[in-house]
Amino acid sequence: MPNILELKNIGYSYHNLHGETKALEDISFGVSEGEFVAIVGPSGCGKSTLLSIIAGLLTPEQGTILVNNPDGSLHYPRIGYMLQRDHLFEWRTVYRNVTLGLEIQKKLTPERLQIIDRLLEEYGLDKFRDKRPSELSGGMKQRAALIRTLALEPQLLLLDEPFSALDYQTRLTVSADICRLIREAGKTMVIITHDLSEAISLADRVIVLSGRPARVKREMPVKLTLKDDSPLAARNAPEFQDYFNKLWEDLTHEN
């Protein structure tokens, strides 16, 4: 599949009164249409900074981002951004939370609201549409946040450790469920995670960043041979441990 985005030699530094802190240096990789890419790296290496650059929230100081839309157009892909927390507003119902993005962009059309209704039903939240976020479990809140994101019909989903606030058992099931839903929707995804097992089980390719300033240390395609291709089953694949060991080696040995 063709790349919808290609990063070329991206560099970025933070500046303050004490000087300059280089966060990213010479970052280059592409993201193909329909691909799931996981980004891992040491804590504080600049993963979230890189995601903000891809989202267009930050402008790189060096390098360029090339756009290759399948239709040949040059517009930047529509981005959906899921953060570490769901950021649902307690004073709004679940329904009014998931329609918030459409409301802000003045896109509350009958067609878009039909999509919302379908997603609420498919994701098991239809009976909770009039509830408040505090009445939902952690996994249900993440599903609501995903519906809010998908309602804007993004071409590229960026997820910044969206499951880190969940307990381990819930995280396993919710991450597998949400990524299955994203695949079924035919979306492209870039996810940041500290969990190497999560990266291997969810992604088609894992990009390993070095310590700050972050560089691409390894790009590791993930191919698991098993009949059940669910993220939970992926952890039992014969290749899983080898992938885990390689990533662990990369993260614990700087060179």
C-alpha cells in the first residue's frame, strides 16, 4: 500500500531561557494506508512531540512531511487524535460528548448523526447515550472517546497511550477491542505505547526511538503466524517472544 504520510529528516528542539533542548533528530519513516504503526522508546525521548508534529500541532524545525493521498490530492489527511485520558465532560451526556466534535465544526448533519447512532449501537453504548461519563466503566469511556474521534471521519488516527489509565486486565481487553474496531473501520493508525507486548500484538510495524534526541533506532515489521489474529491471541504466537526480546534489547542498550 502507498504511504499516506512520509516524514523526511524531522528535527525539533524545545527552547527556554536556559537554552535549547533537542527532542528529535533526523526522524524519517512513512505510514501506509490502512497500516497500524506503534512507536516505542525510552520515557521522555520525544514520542508525544513526534505525534504532535504528525498531527500538525507543532511545526518541525528541520525536515518535511510529504502527503501522498490515494486520489493524488495534496490536502493533509484528516487527523483523529486520542490522548491518554478520554477527556469526556461530566456535564454532558455520553451522546452530547460523542457529538461534541461535530458540534464544534458545525457538522451536525442528519447523515453524521446517523453514523453516531450506528457507532453507539455497534460499540455497545446505545443504552448509555443519556448517562454521564461517571456512570461508565473505563473501557466504555474509551469507546465513547473513539466514537467522538471517528465521527469526524478521520483518515489517520493518532493514539497517545490511550489505554495507560486503565488497569491491566481492562487494558488488555479494551486495547484489543478498540484496535479491532479501528481495523474494521479501515483506518490508518499510529499509536504510542510503553507496553512492548501491546505494540507487538496491535501493530503491523514497530518503530523504536532512541533516547533524546530521538532517532529511529529500528523499524520492525511484525508478522505473526497464528490462525486467530486477535491482539489477545497474538501474545501466544511462536514469534512473539523473539519480537519482544529484540525490542527490549533496543530499549535497554543505547548505541
